Amino acid sequence: MNTIILAIESSCDETSASIISNAKVLSNIIADQDVHKRFGGVVPELASRAHLQNIIPVVHQAISVAKIDKTQIQAIAFTRGPGLMGPLLVGLSFAKSMALSLNIPLIEVNHMQAHVLAHFIEDPKPSFPFICLTVSGGHTQLVLVEDHLNMKIAGQTLDDAVGEAFDKAAKLLGLGYPGGPEIDKHAALGDSSVYSFPISDMPDYNFSFSGIKTSLLYFLQKNLMKDPDFIKSNLNDICASYQKTLIDSLMQKLEKLAEDKGIGEIAIAGGVSANKGLRMAIQSTGNKKSWNTYIPDFQYCTDNAAMIAMAAHYKFLKGEFSDQAITPLARLSI
Ligand code: KG4
Ligand code: ZN
């Protein structure tokens, strides 16, 4: 049977729609919302309004790029959570109306599961069981993946997500939003051994990233008193040193889990997996430890509907559909 699914992602500040046919991505349209840039972070109310403006043109484009007719769609998938309530409501309400009008079922998708399943969009695909380090703006998780829809969290951040640690540092350094790509860009030009930042060691496979941004704040305040141009003159080295501390912390726990579980299939996912330093660290540690490493294409690291569609594909095969009374959940564990 030829399975065609439309998926909608609207959990944060990207409005995205994708069409997949038999697990092959036919289109993946993503509309970014520039409106948040001047506020230095996502403003939920503005995100909801932008989703309302974007959703119809984005879905239209996804259907037209896929070269299908909307009557061929067999199910509509949407992000149920975790995410911002207003944006989730826009995506879900749209999905409900379209599913009703086409008389087809709805499929709810967990956004964090979908980040992991982004690894099944392209080859090579990880084999089970594998470990996925999922790092985004709201989450930092070490996930044990037993099967497409069977995963559990082995460790996670107990406070800020690593993406937040990037974004908050960028703000302190006067860089734009989102901060991760900005820090990444400057870090590539700097020396990571110039400064050192402390990072709290958490028990088991857990992380903590709230202390490091405070230590960056005090470090900057102290140095700016001596030299008002301190940030400007040392930006690349500060970014490189700060980024290295974050990556080291992620790698330590990932290596510990891989060793304890005896698993050598290692994947990274989520917005922060676009980070060049992290991608390099995974590759070089992977080479040393003889891991098989899986690093998604850049377009599938940050939020996109193709990963939602991929998760929906596996649910469709199992006949897991949602009814019209379903509501979004801002908090939702995998
Ligand atoms: O997965 P994602 O697009 O949205 C969430 O579900 O949160 O992740 C967004 C996060 C932001 O914190 C952003 O700064 C970070 O991913 N990010 C990066 C890079 N690209 C995006 N962090 C570090 N380096 C990057 N190149
Ligand atoms: Zn995400």
C-alpha cells in the first residue's frame, strides 16, 4: 500500500509541513519566524500569531512540492507536545479541521521522539538498540532507543537545556538569537584552551547547565571592568572555550552511558546537533571507541515536519490514531 501522510510541526517558532510517502520525504517546508529576533528569544504570543499566518501557505507549498493532490493524503500528523501551548494549539486545530474535511485520521506525535526518528529519514540508519543524545532549546536527554516507538530516558538535564546555555551566553555576549549558531560560528575561529568555565557534575547520566551561564556572567563582568572592549577583542576565544565546556559535559555522560550499556550505535539529534564542535566531538570519540555514529543532515537537526512525518509513519503502520477530542500537552515525556 502507498502510504501518504501530511505532518505539521508548530511546537515553537518554526511552522513546518511535510509530506511523506512510504517513509520517503516528498517535501519538508519550514517557515522561520523572524519576528522574535528583536526580542532575543521566542515570544509565545507572537509565535502563535505567526503560525496562524504561515500554516495555510506552508501546507499548500508542502502539497505542491510533493506533487500530490490533497485527496491522496491518508492521515494528518501533528506535534502534540512538548512545546508552547499557543503554537501547539494552532497546529493541532488546523490538523483537526483538515482531517475532518478530508475524513481521514489524525496521528499525534511526541516532538522529542520525532527528533530521534529524524535518523530514519536518510541512510545510514542506526540499528537497535541505540543511544540518542537529543539536544535542543528546551531539552537535553540521553535516550535509550529500543525500537522506533519504544524509547526511554537514561539521563537528562536537571535545570537548563544545553540549547538554553548557548542562547543565554549569546545574549550576554551581545550576539543575535538564536544564539547557538552564532557561538558555533565564532567558536570555529577561536582557541578553546584560553579560558575555562566550571560545569557541575551531576549524578548518574544527568546534566546541569544553569551554573555555567552564571559563571560566564561573572567572568564577563570582572573582565569588562578592566577592559571595556574585552568581549570584542576576545569573542572567538570566549565562544570556543565556553562551547568546549558544554560539549565536554555532554560527551562525558554519553561515553559513560555507552560504556555501561555496552552500546556502540550512537546518534545525536535536536537543534544543538547542528553544532560543528559537537559533530566533530562525536565523530572523533566515535573513531576512538569504534562506535557507529549517526549525525543528521542539518535540515533535520532543528525543528522540521519531516521528522514528525517519520514518527507518524511508524504509528500509521501500527494503526495508532488519535480522536478529534485530543488536546495538546505543553509537557510530555517520551
Ligand atoms: O530542536 P530545536 O530547533 O528547537 C527545540 O525543540 O528547542 O533547537 C533549537 C536550539 C536553540 O537553542 C539553538 O540555539 C540551538 O538549537 N542551535 C544550535 C545550533 N543551531 C541551533 N546550538 C549550537 N550550535 C548550533 N549550530
Ligand atoms: Zn525541537
